[in-house]
Amino acid sequence: METKDYAGGVAAKLNLREKDVLVVLELLAEGATIPFIARYRKDKTGALDEVQIQQIQDEANFQKEFAERKAFIEKTIAEQGKMTEELQAKINAATTIAALEDLYLPYKPKRKTKAQTARENGLEPLALLLLEQRNVDVAGESAAFINEQVKSADDALQGARDIIAEQVNEHAEVRTHIRNLFEKQATVQSKVLADKEQEGIKYKDYFDFSEPISKIPSHRMLAIMRGFMDGVLRMAISPAEEDALALIEDQFIKADNEAAVQLKKAIRDSWRRLLLPGLESEFRALLKAKADEEAINVFAENLRQLLLSSPLGSKRILAIDPGYRTGCKVVCLDEQGALIKTGLIYIHEPGRLIDAEHKIRSLVKGYNIQAVSVGDGTAGRATEQFVKKLNLGLPVFLVNEDGASIYSASETAREEFPDEDITIRGAVSIGRRLMDPLAELVKIDPKSIGVGQYQHDVNQVRLKERLDQTVVSCVNTVGVNLNTASKHLLSYVSGIGPSIAENIIAHRNELGRFTSRKQLMKVPRLGNKAYEQCAGFLRIKDGDDPLDASAVHPEAYKVVAAMANDIGADVKTLIGNDELIKKLDPKKYITPETGELTLKDIISELKKPGLDPRSEAQTFEFAAIYSIEDVKVGMVVPGSVTNITRFGAFIDIGVKQDGLVHVSEIAHKYITDPNEVLKLNQKVTVVVTEVDMARKRIALSIKQAQEPPTGKDRQQPGKVKPQKDFGRPKEKEPKELSMNDALSLLKNKFGK
């Protein structure tokens, strides 16, 4: 069966219409990409978005894998001659991989076990006798099984219990009950190993820790897992033993006699030796997978926000990569981001300061610079202040340089600048990030950008898959200039990929700029299907057809031409003309190929063709603090959100260490996810609540910088009231804290 054959099951699982799911699966099978389906096939799919389409693809793949595993299990059991109508019915009723595997467990080939040895020694009849729990002389019955391999009655009983223990472990109903007990009552416990207290001090919060698995958040689970893998913590996952034993005994114990006593011993052994270790491993893997997915979701959302950061646009940029000992690397870039001049200044040596000022002024004047981009790493704030004091009359931006060093040493950077020093490449990246963050950041492995949570601990294959999906989504959401895009940016466009991207660049270098989307058909290996997928996401400014600069797909050009003709205008005149567009009746143009939703998108695009969904970059001013030594409790300062996790948000307040706003200190209302009210790069006002010099940690609060919301003045999510006197301690002591706020501050302090 193909994935599209699972449309009914997928629709039921995701609560979607089966016909919409079927269309999506058919389009995917034909080679359509998720961005293309979401943008240009809305009428066929009922306007399903990218997230829903991705869920359909994932669920269909899962159901296909489930069906294949089920077929394998059925075939294996049948080949053993052990398939029964009752077992087949149970297999058919299974809805999870775990349930399938429980049913398969007794028939699964395994290494030699204690139970198998006991059976070989002829002890299975004794085990069956004990399971019957009749009033018999257990010792006497056991003595009858003594032989060369079984030396005593006790050995016979031990062997019988081994057989029973395995049967208990392989009992599907027992496993279901115990698995449910784990889900409802199991806890994660961690303790520090002997003599590891100092070595593992960063795991101090988990030296003696316990939390229900139903409540533990992803970041704590991943922290414990890391401590466990580092050999600092001992970790256990289990419910209370007495509860587990009671559940199993309810299934097996029918009497109160000697046989039942032996059965209870076998059950306890089965629990400790087989069930608990097996299910503990299973739940460790499940909790890890769940924590991974949460962490990956956080990373993907942060990456999306970062990639869609506000661009300054095509400006002539002077970019500076700050440095103390080796000086500040300076580059000038033209409107397209091409390197036109390099330089080096020393602003931290008094004897060279005048020369540095002269160089910057000369570069600004000589190359008609329109903005200054300064990396926010070491010496970043000092360099920013140096430039601002020159009063150049230009906006000065402090740019996040995470990953710039990765790019500068990469094959990509060597291809672009084979003759330039690694530090110059880094400065170029800092400048280009200001012009267009998306176009520059796609050249860097997303894991190096610094917006993840435990990114090195999660499943790396799944992480790469999700981050790549995020990059593809962002690139296609914004659209790409066909005549200026790098091959790395082009490779993320729907339907293109790395090899076709290289061919596009080669074609552009050989024949000059593209003047029409149709010319893409002449690019080697870019066939009809690839053209269909990519054309709508590629923009050509000042080309032969004005629609080539828009998100209108070429397959709809005839529709737009008919619209223009009906109102006596040409397409160029129609684009951007609200008065003419208002005269159009979209329903008039509905056809089997072009539905109402597609026409709505076309009209929207005609009003504002090629509009970049990102807002323009704005300058930001930090308070006059430059190191953690300058930060005092009670200060009210501006900051910028640099990373968002489930437990809070990290805020850059202009010093080397970002401060943490715990989730409980973000808003006056209760929130469980900082993303409810905060976005990456958002400008906020915070109060400093704690400075831990020893551990270089700063605790901040957003809500304490705001007035509590009342009535119509209730705070809107994500908006912060402006504060004055940045950098000065508040004159009044904070109001007496409620118990909840006090607990929140304690959580902030101790990390729990």
C-alpha cells in the first residue's frame, strides 16, 4: 500500500476531512512540496496550512510503518503455526506499536533465557501446576522433578518460577495495565553518584530530585538525561512497587495457599527483573522522545522568528567585527551585499583612536554608507559607542553574530571570498545579516545560530529534519530574488534543491540576469515539475512581465490578463491600483482550475505585489551598562529577547551575559509558554531581580516593570509599557509580594 491509501485513517486521527487529506497525499506522491501545496492548491485542500500538511505527511508515514510492522508480526506468528482467531482479533484491535509488540513478545525470537533453560530441564509442568494454585504439597510435587540438571526441590521451584516470571512479563494485558500505571503514577528520580558532587555541580538541582513523568517539562528531563549520560546522576523511572505488584497479582492470584506463595515470588521476580527494567527503558525512550520533540519545537519556532527578523534592505553598509587585541575588522558592502572595501581599526588603544575615527569617517563618505552594523560579541558595546560618538548621522545597529565564525570558516565562505582572511568574512556576514537576515543565515548550520534548547542532546536526525523544514518554510514565505539570491538561498526554494540551484547560478553568470520566469525552463535539469513548484516563489524585479515580481503563479497569469482586459486596462496598470481592483468581481473568474481561495490570494497580491512580510529593521538603544558588574538589583532597563525556552526567555540587556526572565515573571496573567506573549528580537523593559556574580547569572522580570492590568488598561500580550530612567535603580521598594510571586522568585533563583 502507498501512503495515500491511508487517507481515511489519517483524517480520523487528525480530525480532518478525508477528501482534503487524500488530495494532500496525492499531491505529495506526485512530488509537490509542502509550501507549494499550502500556497497554490488551497482550493483543492480546503486551505490546509503548512503545519497541517506536514502533520498529514507524518501521520501517513507512521500508519504505513505501523501496517508494515503488523503484517510482519502476523506473518512471523503464522509461520510458527501459532496464530489463532483470538490472537488475530487482538492484533487487529491494536492501535499502537507498543500494543503490537506486547502481543508479539511471546513469539519473538530471543536469546536463551532462564525460562527456556527451565523448560529444557522439564519444569514447565511444575510451573503450570503452580499457576493452577490447587491445594497441593508444593515441596513434594517439586521433588518429583529432580534430575541431573535439577539438583533439588528448591532448584525445581526456582526453575518453575522463572517460567512463570517470563509468562507474566509476556502477558499482553498485564503489560497494558502496568504501562497505564507508569503513565499515571510513575516518577522520574535522580540522585548524585558518590564523589560526583563537585564534578557535577551544574546538576546540583537534580542531586536529589523526583517529579511525576506526567508533569516533568522537557528541559528538566533533558537536563537529567544529560547528567545521567555524563556519569554524574543515577536515574530511575517507576511507579510505586506495591501498586505494580497489586495490579499483577489481581491478574494471577486466585487462592491463598502454598502455590500462591510461589506465584507471588515469581511475580515479584518478574516485576524487578523483567517488567520494570523493560518498561523503564521504554518510558525513558518515550520521555526522551517527547522532551526532544518539545525542545526541537522550541528551536524551530525560535529559528523561524530569527529567520523572519526585520531586514534593513538594500543599503550600503559599513560592518564592523569588534576586537580588542587584534583590532576591529571593517568592511564596506554595496546595496547587493558585495564586498567593496576592507580595513582595520584599533579603538581600544588611545594612541590609535584618532586614526580609527579618521578611517571610519573616510569610509562613510567615500562609499556613501547608509547604515552601520556592529557585531554584538566581545567589545561590541564599546565599538557601538565609539561609532555613535562620531555623530555620523547614520543608524547604528548591534547585530547578533552567533554563527558568524562558523560561516567564516566554512566552504561556503571560502567559495565566496577565497582571497580574504577569515575575520573579514565574519565582518561581511555581520553586515549582510543586517541587510537580510534570512539570506545570510541560510548559509549556516541552524544548530550554530544559538537559539536552541539542549540542541546537542536531542535526536540529531529529527532536529535536522525539523530545522530544514523551518528554513524551507521561511524562504518560501518571503520569496527569493532570482537575480541576486545565492545558491544556498535558492536551494531552499520549493522544487529546486542544491544541484538545480548551482545550475541557476551558472546560467545567470553565463547569460546575465533573468528577465522572465519562463527563462528558468532553459536551466539544465529544471523541468516542468520543478518549474511548477518553484516559479511562484521566485521574484524578478523590472522584468518583462510585471507579474514576475509578485507571488502570482505563472499558471494564473491568464486569469489576471482576463481581469485587466475586462476593465479596459493592461496588467501593469492593474497592479497596485486599488480603484481598478475594486471593480473586479472575483467570482466571475472561478473555473475548475482556479477556485475562490486562489482568486482571493491573486487579488491580495495584485494590491501589494511582492510585499515582504517582514517589517523593516529598527535601531535600539541599550542602557549605559556594559558588564555584569554594572548591573544592580532594582534597575529598570531595556532589553531584547534573544532566546525563548519553555521555562522562560533570555534577554540581552547590553552586557556579556543574557539575563533570564522565568516564565512566571513574564506576564501578570498565567502563561505556560513564553511564546504566548514574547517573540525573538522583541524589545522589552525589565527589572533586575537578582545578580549572581559567582555563577554569572542575572534574573530579570518583565511583569514587575509593568503596572498590573486593570479593566480597559489590561496589558495586551507581548506589549510593554515604556519606562524612563533606564539603568537607574527604582526609587521605591517593590510592593509586598504575593505568595505566588514569592514562589516565582524562588523558582527564578533556584532554577526549579
